[in-house]
Amino acid sequence: FGSALSESPHPDIMSSEGNGKALGTSGDGLECAEVDEVEGGHEMSKEEFFGIFRTEQGAIREDLKAVSASSGDEVNQALDALLLRVQALEDSFTRAAHLLPPYDVQKYGGALKELASEIAVRREELAPRGKFSFKRRAPVAGGAEKVAGTEAAAVVSTSTASPSPQAVTGQVYEDLQGQSIACASGDLAGEDVTLRRLEGCRIVLLDRVGALHCHELRRCEISVGAVGSSALLYSCSDCVLTLATKQLRLHDSNNMLLHLHTLSGPVVEHCKRIAFAPYDLSYASVQEHMSAASLGTASAERSAPWADVQD
């Protein structure tokens, strides 16, 4: 999830430290077509990159539509293969970023996130994980409901169990490793969400939520359409988050990249190696969710509140 800090080709990414560096994305060695060179050895133009990107983007979407409901293993294998193609396309985009103007860097970065989100949503449609549920339940006295999994135990409930220091309501996802969770529009409908002790997980919530609480996340990628209240993060590291929220507070965390839209400057306390970039999540209901959460319109301008870091 891009845990290394490096000089970024994206001029809109800024760090909360004064060393002029920002969080970058390291390659994972996936084979894919070169985008900075073409046959004959000359450097690829941005027009040639656009053609290659759009062709593969369209091919991935067509293959995604062709994935049909069969056994869970077959569906997951097909979607995993598509996800690898998205990751390879992301590597190509990273190598070509120096060719592109800022607007196109943001546009094509957002297109990659949208592809990954579509795959995650399709996975939940065709091969949902039985241990996750978005049903609303009555409060459970004395603790959160626990559901056993083969690799990790997950809590997904609307209980009012009381972690320290204050009670948590709404959906709770905790104690997961290497899991993917997708939520479509209407699944949460303004509920609070708590993420706790997750490692190597991808969480895609394409909906409007109330408040977002994150505790002890490691190597995770989190995307949330719209947060109607505050986003509070504690003791997180090596994560990439994309969210729109009224206020963000980040405590005791390090090596984080946040693609952000806020109505007030982010508050950062006791953190190291934190970088900020404009919110770039794109999906069908994003403007509807932003309006319902009274978040206005996202802006990439450095004069916008997301860039006014309070540290």
C-alpha cells in the first residue's frame, strides 16, 4: 500500500513534515506493458499512455462483466486475476506519472481506485463472505457479537459494547488480516463505523457513514465515500486512506498517505511521515453521498482545507 516515502511526481501531494518529501507508491514487480518506452526505444508520449491505459481499463471492465456466479473459488480466482491486472496498470501509471499534468495524474489515479472498488463490489455480489453482515441488529448487552472465521475472527455488529475510553455504536470490523470488505450505497446509510486491529486489509465503503473511528491499522487501504461527522485515527501505520469528512484527527501514527476532503484543517498530533493529497474517489453515488453528509464539493486546490494541516 505504498509504505515508503519518496519524492512524489504528484504535485498535489504534500507532507506534514518540512522535508519536502511525500508518501509515494513502491512497485511490486508485476509484469505489465511498459508505458515510458515503446517499440523503437523512444520515450512514450502522454497521448500514447492515454491510449494504452484506456484500452486496458476497458478490457478489465469487459472481463469483470463476464465474471458470472459459479463456485466461490472460481469467482475469487477470476476477480483476483483482474485485481492483479489493475495493480499492473497502476505500476504502469506510476512509471508514466512524470509525463502527465497534475489534472491527469489525479484523474487516472482516481480511475485506478474506481476499478479496484468495482472489483471489490462485484466480489461481494457473487461470492460474499458469510461472516460479514450489514444487517441492523438490536444492541447486544455485555459485549459485541463475535463470528469465527477460518483465518481471523471478525466482529461486524451494531452492538453498544464499551471499549475504552467510550462506547462505540454502529458497524465494527476488528481483528482481521488480509481481508477485503466492500459496502455498496445504502448498506450503511449513515451508521458509525469502527475499524480496529486490521492488518493488510482493503476496506471499500462506497456509502455515507456517520463517524469513522480507526484504531491500530497496519498496511491497510481504506476508502470511504462520505463521513458525515469526524474521522478519528489512532496508532495507525503504513496505510493509505481516501475519505471525505467534516474533520480529521490523526494521533500517534506514522507513514500514512491520506487522500482527503475536509471542511476544516486536519489535526495531526504525535505523528511522523504523514502526507496529504486531494480526495479522488469516484463512483456513481459520490455526489449524492457528499451532499447528504453536507460536505460540499471536493477541491484539489492547495488553498482548500485538506491542505491546511494543523500539527
